[in-house]
Amino acid sequence: MSTASAPGKIILFGEHAVVYNRPAIAIPVAQVKATVKVESRTGPVQIDAPDISRRYALEDAGPEDPIATMVRQTCARLGAPPKDFTVRIESTIPVARGLGSGAAVSVALGRALASFLGRDLTPQEICDLAFEIEKLHHGTPSGIDNTVIAFERPVYFVKGQTSESFRVAQPLTFAIADTGVASPTKDVVGDVRRALDSDRSRFEALFDRVGALARAARTAIEFGDIDALGPLMIENQRLARSMGISSIEIDNLTHAAMRAGARGAKLSGAGRGGNVIALVDARTHGKVERALMDAGAVRVIVTRLE
Ligand code: MEV
């Protein structure tokens, strides 16, 4: 039997603009994870995903099924026939909340299958396999989710380029608050694309400004300039609202976090629901956490970037 896990992720700066070649920053979130167990059995491959109440045979799944496609493509990559094993998937990453649940399942699956088959796949190979599956989940993914999750380190990401890691001069703490609203990335990315098509110059300018924030944020993180980061997050949230990807729930949580003393707060991921992130410190994080719960968050996770 082989077991492997992969973390969730949050986007600190640059969601959506990153689909259109502007830079973005994402970090892994180890407090939530997808775990995949691969076990021997004689016969056709069985997939068991109790969290989504699904149990099915690989041969019954079509090419649009992300889990089945990751199993087939990983086996093809490793030159092994997909047979004589069971795949069991469990995850503590809520689905459609901007935390990378789909990419984490793909990465954990690639790792567990490679280990079960006694083969090695590099993080880049796992990342590439997971990217193909992201296309099934999202349509036109930038690749940031599979990259930050496969490499499990902070990334400064520009689509189509080798992702860069960067120095974190001062530890940063983020409260991650779930609005409780599921928001499939594919739908929001599609809406932003339609909005871009109908007002190209306005949206290109918004994306440029978001990209500039991601660049400035990288410099601030590298130089330990925490005071600069909060205002950059607030500005990113303002631009997200102009793109039409915020929501009442997101606005309530960002305002609650700021009133309770967060340095900055914004949506993270596709928006319209999902999670809000707030930059906190040792002094404020308890108060911000309570304020987020009082404002309607269904749960709050605190993660630290060292
Ligand atoms: C999703 O986590 C981030 C988006 O920018 C989509 C993508 O980059 O593929 C909304």
C-alpha cells in the first residue's frame, strides 16, 4: 500500500490577472490536505472517494472525470497498465473555496501512484500531470494552483514561465476565513473572460494594476516590509471588486477583519465566495479570528509563512 498527501493553497496576490500573464503570488497551506491511498487488488481499478460519496470503476469513468484521467495519465506516464489497485481519496480541503482542492487531489494521486508502482516522478512531472487535470476543472487555468501545491513552497508565478521561489525576510501570519459559499473557479473565470471580451481596455488596465501589486508585494516580502503588505492587499481587494468577483459575504469578512485590527484583507482564489485572507500578527490574530467568526465565517484557519 502507498499513501501520499498534498497541501491546500492560498493566493496572496494576483488571482484572475494571472490567467492573462500577469504575475501572482501563492503559498501552500499545510493545515488542510488531500490524502490518497493506493492498495493492491486483483482486477480493474476501483476509485473510492467517500468525501464526495463516490465509488466507481475506472473503466466506467469518462475522459471528463478528473480523478480517473489523473490515474490514466499517471499510469501512461509511468508505462504501467492501470489495473490491480484501488485508489481511496480523502481530503480536508473544502471543495470550490479557492484552496486548491482539485489540484491537491491530483498531486497526492500522482505521488501515491508513483510510489505504489515503485517509480519516481519529480515535482515538475507531477505539476505537469496535475496541470492537464486543472484544464478539466477550470477550462483555462494559469497553472498556479498545481505549481504551488506540487512544489510545496511559496511561488511568484507567471504563466508559461518557470515559477520562482522567493525569500521571506519576516514570518507572515494569515487568517483564512471561509465564507461558506461554494464558488466553482470555472464559472468565475468564465465570467471574467466574458467581462474582458466586452470591455478589453478596462480589464487589461485592471490586470496591469493587479500585476504591479504582485510585483510590489514580492519586494515587500523579500525585504520584510510588513507595513507595505496590508495596503497592497486592500488595493488588490478593491481591484477584485472592480472586476466583479467580490460578494457581500467577502466584503463582510474583509471589513470585519480590518475593524478587528488586520493589516490587510482580500478574497483569495476565484472569488464570489470561497475564502478571505487577512494579514494578522501575534497581537491581533485572536481578535481577528473571533471577528471573522462573528461576521459569519464558517471556519477560520491560521497559517504562517516563514
Ligand atoms: C484560482 O485559484 C486562481 C485563478 O486565478 C484561476 C487560475 O489562475 O487558473 C482564479
